[in-house]
Amino acid sequence: MLIAALCLNILILCPVVAGLLTNSIAMTKAFGPVTDARLILTAVYAAIALASVVLILAHATQLTWAVPATVGLFALQISYKLFTVALVGL
């Protein structure tokens, strides 16, 4: 189940990051014009996608730290989304 969730991270984040980097019309409507804040968000999304790839490889090779690291990544993702709701009011 953890690997499936990591794959979902990648499937969702790759097109989002690509759209943000290419400054597509849809992304500009959703995220606004390119600003430092939007670029930081792009970097965070790219880092989550990269971490997901690394964690899938860690699970595939049965590294002992793969499960706790995956749980940590998911905890961070949930936390930043909850903080966003609280701070931005979305």
C-alpha cells in the first residue's frame, strides 16, 4: 500500500511540476503568475516526487529505513496541507 501511495505521488506531481515549470495557462489560472513563492512551491513538489522515486527504490531493495521514511514523507505532506488550510483559508 505504501508503494501504491508513492506511485500516486509521482503520477500526480509530475504533470503538476511540468505545468508549473512550463508556465501553462491552466497553471497560471490555478497558481497565479510566476513568483518566488510559486517557484518555491514547484521545488517542494519536485522534491516530494523525487523522494517518492527514491523511496520506491528503497522499498524494492527492502532497505530497513524505507517504511519509516515513507511514513515521514506522508506526515510532512499531510502537515503542510493542513497548515495551508489554516494559514490561507482554502
